[in-house]
Amino acid sequence: MTTNPTVQAAADAALWLAVHLGWHVLPLNPGTKHPLPGCRDCRADIRDHDAADCPCLARADGALCHGVWAATTDPDVIGRWARRWRTSVWAVHLGASGLLAVDLDAHGGTPPAQPLNGLPWPLGDPPPVDGIDTYATLAGLSGGAVDTTTFATDTPSGGLHLVYAAEPGRWKSSRGYVRDGDDTVRTGLGWQIDIKAHGGYVVLPGSTSTTGTYRRASTTVTPTPLRAWLADALVRTGHDRTATPAPSATAPPPVVVVDGHGPARYAASALRSACAELAAMAPDTGRNRKLFRSTSRLAGMVAAGWIDRPSVETALAQAAQHAGLPAREIRYALASGFARPRPAPDIRSAA
Ligand SMILES: [Zn+2]
Ligand SMILES: [Zn+2]
């Protein structure tokens, strides 16, 4: 038992989630918000085994070895940790709990020219001010929304965690940031958007760190299943650990280079001629229809694995912009085209 109400509230919240929702929870260092240290033999720099083969974790008696992999649903262990560590910050290991969190930051700073990984930022839209803004635009482009009906937590720094039920082990964690000297996000989903899943954790509501208290932002405590549009965006940006091979997580080149062989060459060639035709079109000559039909045709080749979706979306959007089509119409035509892919042609005889 502890007499510190902040510490008690955090431990109570973690215990409740572990018992009622089956979440794997663990105590964190309240200053660093990192997992507490395990035994010397299991430290990352000297250990000779993984968490799956760890003798300490196999005892299931509350060893804190291997960071998030020590997380548990066992109320006895949670009680022991609460008495031993008296910390006011607890977390959930998302991957082990069958969860995925979209962690939207509000770090401030200057947004890059292209805040979304692999999708052009809508022409005429103001740049995002934080991760919530970036995510709202991604959701809008993808036919989704920033969810108000799943488990959500407000962070002390103005960020937001959205927690979804997701296939355990399927999704990779990522960080969306800009590398030095670049002005385009080429990792994760977008600027100041972190994905936390396999091996990832988020601080639980009820916790108080040195920056303040994490509070539940949703009326519900039940995570909804991962939205289809979000799952699609995660697959497109290389977060699917079961994909073989992982799709490229880097932005495609702006110019469509036709190389490779067979279907890949055919698809690149089809994309290049579609872009050339579209870019040359004048107003009131069916640009919108042309964009939709080209997208639909290329979407079939994406589905067949001949070409990657970011390349198709970026190149067609740029060509349509060149032709003067409004950003909103471009977004709509691309989304409609990908929603209705035409089967890829049979090119065996032509290859
Ligand atoms: Zn150990
Ligand atoms: Zn170990």
C-alpha cells in the first residue's frame, strides 16, 4: 500500500485495465518514461537470449527484464510492482495486448513541405501545426476521420493516443519524422505521428509524469477494431510485418522510370503514358474522368503487385495538378479509382 494518491491512482488504473480488458501493463520510470531495469544478465548490452527464452520472465514472478516484454496481466505481480516501485507512470505493452496505438505528438517545430509519407499534401491546404493536424488530413484523404469512438488518451503535452484492437504481432511500430536536410516525411505515416504496436507501449491514463497527468479523452474504454482505411494506410507505408516483401516505405521518385521486366515494366509504362496524357489535358476536356479511369486501371496493377500504390498516387496526382485539376477533385478521383480497381490485363503473350 502506498499513501501517495498520484502513485495510487496510476497503479489502480493499470490494474483495472489489466483485469477488465486483459491489457499487459508495466511500471515505467516516471522521469524518463522508459521501462524499469531488469537483472544484470538480461541487460541489452550483455544478454545472450531473447525475451522468449528468458529464464527470469519464465518464472512469471515479476522480474522486470527485457523492458516491455515483462508486462503482465497478473494482479498479484502488478500489486508487487506497485509496492516495490511506487511509480506514478504505468504503460500498456500494445503488441502483447492485441492493440495498436496512433500516438499523435504536439512537439511544435516547422512542418516539412510534405508531411505525409508517400502521399502529396493537398494543394492549398495550410501546413499542419502538430501530429493531430497531420493525421486529420491523412484521414480525410483516406475517407476516414480522427476517431472519437475508441479508447483515447490526452497527453500532458497536448498530444493524443488513439488505441485500437489489432491483430497481435502483425503491425510494426514506427516514428514519423523528417531526416536532416530533407523536407519530406519518408518514415511512418506522417509528421509527428508515431505508430506503437509490436514491442511498443503508451503511457496509461491516470499516470502522472514530470510533465503532467495523462487523462482518458474518450467516453468509452473499449478499443474499436482497427479502421479499414487505417489498416490500408499502414500496409501502404510498410507497417505490415506479415507482408512479403514489405512495400517500400520511402517516397517514390517524381519521375516514372520505366525499367525492370514483364509486369513491372508494363505497369510503369502504363503509368508514364497516363501521366503524360493527363498533364497535357485542358480544362473541360474530361480531366477528372481521365484521372479516375487511369487510377482504376493502375489500381488493378497495384493489386496484382506489379507496381506500388504510392508511386501511382504521387505520379497521377502530380500530373493532375499540372493539368490544373483542384486538389479536392484529385483526392476524390484517386480514392474512387482505388476503390474500383480494374483487373490487370493478361500480358503473358505480350511480355
Ligand atoms: Zn533477467
Ligand atoms: Zn532475460
